[in-house]
Amino acid sequence: MAKNEAQLLTLTALANIFLARKRLGVESV
């Protein structure tokens, strides 16, 4: 269960970073 939670947190973090970069890219254009 701990592994699944760690994987979920990692995926969530990556998704947040991706969305943040996408937002910054849109704002800078």
C-alpha cells in the first residue's frame, strides 16, 4: 500500500509540474 501511495504522489507531482509548465508557456506567449 505504501508503494501505491508513493507512486500516486509521484504521478500527481509530475502532473502538477506539467500543468504548471504548460500554464507558464501559455502565459509567456
